[in-house]
Amino acid sequence: MKIAVCIAHVPDTATRVRIGSDGRSIDPTGVTYVLNPYDEFAVEEAIATREKWGGEVVAFCIGGPDTEPTIRKVLAMGADRAVRIEGDTEDTLVAARWLAEAIREEAPDIVFVGKETVSFNGAAMAAALGELLGWPNASIVVRLELDGQKAIYEREVEGGKEVGQIMLPCVISCQRGLNNPRLPKLPDIMKAKQKPIAVRRPAAVEAGVETVRLELPPPKKGCRFVNSAEELVRLLHEEAGVI
Amino acid sequence: MSVIAYAEQRDGQLRKPAFEVVRKGAELARELGLPFYAVLIGSGVKGLAERLGAYGAERVIVVDQPELAAFAPAAYGRALALAAESRNARLVLLPATAQGKDLAPRVAVRLDAAFAPDVTALRVEDGLLQAVRPVYSGKAFATLIFRKERQVISLRPNVFPAGTPQDGISPQVEVLTVSVEEADLRAQAREIVASAGKLDVAEADIVVSGGRGLKGPENFWMIEELAALLGGAVGASRAVVDAGWRPHAEQVGQTGKVVTPKLYIAVAISGAIQHLAGMSGSRVIVAINKDPEAPIFQVADYGIVGDAFEVVPQLIEAIKKFKQA
Ligand SMILES: Cc1cc2nc3c(=O)[nH]c(=O)nc-3n(C[C@H](O)[C@H](O)[C@H](O)COP(=O)(O)OP(=O)(O)OC[C@H]3O[C@@H](n4cnc5c(N)ncnc54)[C@H](O)[C@@H]3O)c2cc1C
Ligand SMILES: Nc1ncnc2c1ncn2[C@@H]1O[C@H](COP(=O)(O)O)[C@@H](O)[C@H]1O
């Protein structure tokens, strides 16, 4: 089975965001970049699938040469090789077209992506790739039972879980709970250094959206400390009007 | 041209996010001087059109076919894109729910539209749309403009007011038929296992969350009772979910759910940056923590410094008294 996994290189979740001098992007000074936390579930599922069914895991990452540590981490977790797509876009559909184009060439049986990135928070990639590739998708998946040409999935929906069936080839977006991502061991890290990373230049695609401003959330006016539960209830009713 | 909104239904029930997108769609259509259509997709769903009238839909397009009984992203995407094309939609609004997140990108690809997911503010300036969406898990807000004639936008639930339903508007129903192909049904829902009638944190108006300071799962009765009294949902920090005290579905934060209730009460939660990412957009935040230096107080509107085991029972009593008065 040929397995694809899409991985994003994102600011660590503990990053304090500062706005850059252009007013429309973050200031990257001092920011540590890591593998997107949800993509750890996608990588783990890809490797576990190969371990069970045989085949190959190919990782795809859009980004510059600075993404290499993240790609190497995924290779150390067990991916066989990687494709880095040399590009940068803030339009999630442009990213989807670039990924779809690269994935189509490899013709995998299944593609794993993370539920969302902790930077863009689009949660859109699985459906976008599905539409572009002409494949079905299941998003926010917390359980997957693969059985040859089909799978039973369980995914989180409002107020419960949806159970359904999906035919391969397909795209699956992975949510926490699906598995426990492995930590690469030292020999794996050494081996990953030899694994190939191909670089490809994506086709020019016109962007549909443009960020004109990036701002920090408006500051809170400060916490009002109260001494009793009665006083709190009164304020929530009279001042805040929420109960 | 027109504006259309996807009125999500599940198991034949309209949910609150459907009313929110219909209300916002109708309002934007008026501002843009365009006709507005709400779209219903499913099987046996025609009867739901009437209720959409009460939220401002004068026209409802209904795609009502047996093959669409269960949610299938590709089939529903085809139906919604067809509805958009048939009315030459300039703007398609969806809720950023589990369904909407699967449909919006598919519809945007089909329409070759510009696409923005999970938007929290949307306005028209000089006839052009501007959207605001949280990025970096709520740590910043991006303002976007669109470079294509058509736009597909999903709206974060619980942010845009649905308003009160008005009586007496009976919408005009227009039926549309879509030829669903076998390939469109290669992923399909079979059943939805509801979490025992519980309100979902992401949909609730009031959320009461508990953290590691509660010391054990046996103490969550306080949180449950407080939430029940307020008609709210129970949430949890990741520390509590990782410890197996509460299910992951209740986790609020960067790797849990993002919530925007009108009232969020954080009990014995320190307020780590990843937790704040999930709840800092709440309208009013209350923190109860024994440590006056806990970072949660930096985002809270109201705070009580004290032992949760004393304060929460007092709060339960105070609310009971308030409700009786
Ligand atoms: C990649 C990543 C993703 C993450 N995602 C999330 C996420 O989605 N959601 C999330 O919540 N966290 C997330 N975290 C974890 C986060 O960093 C914190 O570890 C977590 O939120 C802490 O949970 P807590 O506040 O319950 O526990 P603690 O930090 O241990 O805080 C307990 C609090 O309870 C108070 N307390 C103790 N006893 C009492 C008492 N008797 N009465 C009143 N107060 C008391 C203490 O003063 C303290 O402030 C993530 C971390 C990482 C690295
Ligand atoms: N730059 C990127 N390179 C590779 N994969 C990506 C990239 N951005 C997003 N993805 C994938 O798409 C998923 C969802 O991201 P998003 O829709 O942007 O929130 C991520 O978890 C990744 O699997």
C-alpha cells in the first residue's frame, strides 16, 4: 500500500505571537517551529498502516529549506521519503492544489492529514484534497479500521460521534485520540539523515485571498476580583447580563 | 448574482448554526442588494423550510432526495455547488461545523471561488467583503480580502447572532434535483452515536470547565451540577483529559475544542497558553483558582481567589437562590 502524509511546519504552541513590521504577518524572531501537533497523529497512522499492510510512506511538506528539521523528524518517526514543495502561500486552496498535484503523481492509496494546523486553523485540507483528487474524505477521525479497499471510521461531530464507511483511495484528517504518536529513537534519527527529500517547484496558482492586516486580540480590561459567590452571581446578572 | 447560505440539518433537525448563517446571509444580501436563498439538503427535509423563514429566508432551495439521507461530503458538496451555480451565487455561507468544514472547501473548489474558513466577523466595505478570522489558535486575528468574484466562507458557530425568530414569514420553496453519482457516496455516514443527550462544549452558551486542581474525577460532580444549573456544558483542561478523568470530547484548547460561549467559568485551571487558545474568545470569563498569580486571571473578567472545594458549592447555592428570587 502506498501511503501519503501531509505535514506542516508551524510555530510551537507555546509561542507568544508578535506582529511583524509589515503588519500582516508574525514576527518570526525567537519563534521555535515544530511539526504541527495534529500531524503527529497523521504520521503515526501512516506508519502504523504501512507496518500492518506493507508498502511505503511518503511525506509532503510545503515550505522553504527551513522546514528540514520537521521533515527529518517525520522521517525519523518512520516515513520512507519526503517531497518538499518549494512554496509559500496564505491561501489554503493554493496549498491544496500544490499538494494535490504532488500527491497525484505518487498515486497513493490513502492520504493522511492533520485535523488542522495550529497556525492557520483551517481544518480544510482533507476536504479540499478530496475534491481536487476526486476522492472521498473523512475529517476529525478518532478511529479507523482499514480493511483492504475500504475502512470504517469514527469521527467527532457536535454532540457525539459519527460512524461511517469510506472507500479507498481516500483522504483522512486525524484527530487526537486516533493513536499515540511514537517518539523517534536515536538510531532512527541517525537513519533519517540518509533518507531522501525531493524538492519540487509547484505550478503557479492564483491566490483567492489576501491578508491585509494581522492584529493581536483587543486587550482585556482586567480582572475584577470578588470576594463572595453571591457578589459574583449579582455581577454576572446585573453587570455582565450573562445569567 | 445572489447570496446563499447552507442551512445544515442532521437527522432531520436544524441546528443553531443553521439559523446563524441564514440570519447573516440575509443581512449581507440586503447590504449588497442581492437576492438571498437558504439551501436545505437531505431526504425528507422540505418541511424544515418553514422555520428558516423566521430567520430571514424569503426563498429556500430544497434538494430533497433519498440518496442524500445520510451525510456524504462529496454528494452534499455537489448539491450545494449546483444550488450556488443555478442562482449565480457570489457568496456562499456555511457554518464551520463538522459538516460545514467538509463541505465548504469542496464547494469552493467546484466554484473556483476564494475561500475563507472559520470566520468571526464579516462586513461589506465599498461593496467588497472583508472577513476576519482567528489564526495562531486565537492568538491573532487576520483581516482578509478576496481576489475572486465568488467567495465561499464558513462562519464560526456561536459568534454571529441568530436573533429571535419572527412569525409570519413563509418562505417560497424552490426544489432542485441533483444527479448524485456513485462516486459521490464513497464516504458516507452510517449513524451518529450521541454522547448521551449531553450538550456539546462547542455549541453551548455557557461552559463550566474543570482542571487538575479538582484532584480527581470524583470531584467533577460540582462542575456538572454548576453546568446543569446554568443550562451549560461541561468542559475540561487537557491535564484532566490526559489523566482519563474526562472524555476528550470535553477538552477545551488548542488540541481540543475552540469555544465561544457568552459565559465561560474556569475552575481550578491554571490558564496555560494552549488552554487560552480554546476559550479566550468567550464573551465573559470567570476564573476560580486558589493561586492569585494563575495566568487564567489575565484573561478573566471576574475572578475569585479561593479553594474550589469551598467556592463552587457556594456558587451553586448562590445560583439556586438567584433562580428562586
Ligand atoms: C502541544 C500542546 C497542546 C496542548 N493543548 C491543550 C489543550 O487543548 N487544552 C488544554 O487545556 N491544555 C493543553 N495543553 C496543556 C497545557 O499546556 C497545560 O498543561 C494544561 O492546560 C494544564 O491543565 P490544568 O490547568 O488543569 O492543570 P494545572 O496547570 O496543573 O493547573 C491546576 C490549577 O488548579 C489550581 N488549583 C489547585 N488546587 C485548587 C483548589 N483546591 N482550588 C482552586 N484552584 C486550585 C492551581 O492553582 C492551578 O492553577 C497542551 C500542551 C501542549 C504542549
Ligand atoms: N504547508 C503545508 N505542508 C504540508 N501539509 C500541510 C501544510 N499546511 C497544512 N497542511 C496539512 O493540512 C492539514 C490541515 O491544515 P489546515 O487546513 O491548514 O488547518 C495539516 O494538519 C497538514 O496535514
